[in-house]
Amino acid sequence: MKALRSIVPNNYKTPRSCLYSNNHLLGSRLFSTAYATEIARRTQKKLSKRRIFWAVGAAVGAGAITLWDDVQHDRTLRVLEKNGSIYIKLGQHLSSMNYLLPLEWTQTFVPLQDKCPVSKYEAIEAMFVADTGQLISSHFDDFDQEPIGAASLAQVHLATMKDTGLRVAVKVQHPALQEWVPLDLALTRFTFAMLKYFFPAYNLDWLSNEMEQSLPQELNFALEGLNARRTRRHFSLIRDCPLVIPDVIWGRKRILVMEYIAGHRIDDLTYLDANRIDRDEVSAALARIFNEMIFGDNCSLHCDPHGGNIALRYNGLRRRHNFDIILYDHGLYREIPLQLKRDYAKLWLAVIDADENSMRKYAHRVAGILDEQFPLFASAITGRDYRAVSRSVVSARSKEEKEVISGAMGEGLLQQLVQLLGQGETLPKLPARETRRLMSKFPVVPRIILLILKTNDLTRSLDESLKTRAGPVRNFMILARYCSRTIFQEQVEVIRSQGSTLWPRNMFRLFAAWTSYVRIEAKLVIYEWYIFVRRIARFLGFSSSARA
């Protein structure tokens, strides 16, 4: 328990349902490890979908995930790959939950981001006829039968448009999904319900509900086309933004034809260095893009931002950057309520300023977090040791801190995080007054917060994998800029609601709000110039001579 104690202070009160003795916890881990291992071995032969979830569920349920060795990891990975569709989607979702699950678990399923089963060409041809009334050859001069990529729900083929000769990417849904997804969702719901029954502290109903809500949207490619067009239009108005979204030619519910734009993985350091692409600039651009999605006006949040959906290519024609960031897969977006954006901005400014009282205040507003749950939530939202959060979150994570966080995940932090996220699903159906009373003791964490956590973790993990020189400092300053702008807009709105801005009292309040905003803006501008000068100096060779 050493690692867990090191990130959660002594006065942190463990929820009652998490009070397990060390012997009970160890016994349940050993049992679930043996059980999950045996199930993984059997499912490798029989491919029973229900047993897949029992294997995963048993491991998660008793915290055994940190004890699995590589053999069990690989067996479970192969089972998910062979069953395809929703099972790969589940694995992808788990692989991107670095903020919630231990590395032993998330790293196992990283291959599912790029390597998925492929549907046969004959099935794709039959789906084209069923959905459009025409053969593939009626739409395209040529159509590559082998896909260039396959995902959990779809695969992508290269083709040439019949009239224009434009080279396009054709995203087609796996034909079998229409028949099997309802059953797969039912099995997911059943398995998580059984998991909650046997392991009450591990309520994963929220994950099942999230999949049931999001999958119908992700399976509607016509909706994905609309999302892509809206996001492309929004970012086209932002000066010097290197984000590129493939143009949508046409779409149906199971077929989407897009402009073909290829790229390399965002963390392909060899490609970046060979093309003299500045890693710090890539990291900063990603931070701006996803902060714009969280805080920007009339902008929605991309809800599946994993490494397989982001690519990078060299572009020497840009004025500020020499690269494009390509964003794929626009099937699922969520709107963040305005008040949540504002409270979330205040929470992050408090985190950056190491103002613990304000952190606790806005953690409660954003997610209903109580004082005794705050250390846990602070570690989850920042990916940092709680002690670092209370001092300075801007500093880079040390190797020791990463090990502490990983160890804590295996020693009880994971259990408490899952319970915290699942509390909203366990509240009984009661009158409104009684429900409010229970929520004051067992707060419901909004599901959108989980998606924001996922986005935060993506930018954080990519920043670390890019091995940037500036560390997290610059990205936190970019975050601070978006937060201060959001708060300034709220303050202006409040001042205007109380009368003319020309009134002396309102003029003074407006000036104070503007000064606070400009202070953060000036810091970032100065820091940007400092980075620019350093880059020029390094290019001219001044930095090496200065060290000499």
C-alpha cells in the first residue's frame, strides 16, 4: 500500500465499500488471476464472447490486472481481435484510459488502435448494392480490394472517383455489425451487471451505458460526415492552425467517401527529425486544438482521440508550422455545457496556481467531488501525484512519480476511481428530495468529465512520447490562456447584465477582469518569443558556441 499512501494524504477517507483487509484483497487478486487466466486460455479455443468479458471482468474486478504476465495479456488481446467489432472497440477504449487503468492493462490493447479484422470484398460489394442500389464500379474508376486500414467498426479502401479522377478514401462499415452489435451490447450490459453483483465496489455500468449511447452515433457515417464538415469549418477560421480534416465527398449510413490524406503516427520521432519538424511545436499545436474543442465557442469535443485517429505530415508551405496534423474518425462528438466549461476553466487555473482551496471548490462544482474525494480526483484529472498537484503541477513528471502512480493504481487507487465514476449508476430511484440528499453524500460525476479526462490524457501522453524540450510548461500555459479567456468572457457577460459598461463601477470591474486576462496572455506571448529566439539561435549554431 506504500504507493497508494504516497499520493493520497493521511486524512483521505476511503469509502466504506472500499474497506477491504489486505488478506481479502490479496486472496481476491489471486483468485481472479487464476480465474481470468483459465478463462483466457479457454476462450482462445472456443471464442465464447461471454467468457471474454468474464476474463476481463474478473481481472478488473479484483485488481488482478497488475499481476497478469505477458502470456495472459497476449491471449486476451488475441481473443478480442478474433471476435472483432464491439470487442475491439472495448479494447480501444481501455487502451486509451491511461488516466484510470494501470499501464500493464492499457499497453496490452494499444495494437487494437491500428490492427483490426478485415471484412471480405464480396461482403463490401453486397453492402454497396444494398445501400446505394449500385455496384462499386458505378461510383469509382478503380477500387482497391485490400483496405489500407481497418478499425473496430469499419475499414478504409482507396479508390478513384469516376468523373473527377479524385483519389479518395472510402470508409465502409463492417457488414456483420448490423446483425451482431445489438447482441454484443446486450452481452456487455449483462457482463458488467454480473461484475457489479460479485464485485460491488467495481461498478462499470457507466462504461456499458457510455457504449450504448455512443455506438449508434458512431455507426451512422452520415452523421460522421456532418461532424467532420462542422469541425473543418470551425478550425478553418483559426489563423495558423495546422489541423487538417479530410473533406467529405458524400456519405450514407454505412459508407463515407472522403478526400484521401495520408500521414505518419504523431509520435514517429524518426519521421519528425528527418523532416526537421519541431516536436515542441507539434505538442503545442495538439494542445491548442484540443483546448479549442473543450473551451471554444460553438465547438464540440472529439470523443475518440487515440493515437490511431491522429496523423502528421510534412508541409513546407505553411507560414508558422512546417507540418499538418490530420484528425480522422469524426463519428462521435459531445457538446460541453457552457457553465461546465467555465467552472472547469476555473478549476484548471486553480490547479496551475496551486490554490488548493479553489481547486476543491471548483472540483465540487464540476464533478460534485467532496473534500475527502478530492485527492483522488486531483490525481485522476492531472495524472500527477497529489503532492505535486498541491505544489506545482507545471513541473515535469519524474520517473519516481510515474512509478508511484502506477503502483498506486494496483494498490487501491484504481478501485476507488472506478467506484467514484460508478456512483451515479448505483443511486436508487427515489423522490427528488431524497435523491438530492444522497447526491450530497455520493456525488454523480458527469460522463462528459470522463471524456475530458480522456482528452487531457491524450495530450499529456503525447507530450511525453514526443520527448519535448520544454516539458509540460508550455502546454499548461496554453491551457491557462484558454481558461483565462473563458473566465474573461463570463465576467464581461456578468458585468453587461448589471448595466452599461460605461458606468464607473462596471468600468472598474471590466478593467480588473481585462488586466487579469492580459497578464496571462502576456506571459504566454513572452514565453513564445523566448522559444522562438532559442530555436533561431540553435538553428544558427549560437547555442553550442554559448555553451563552449
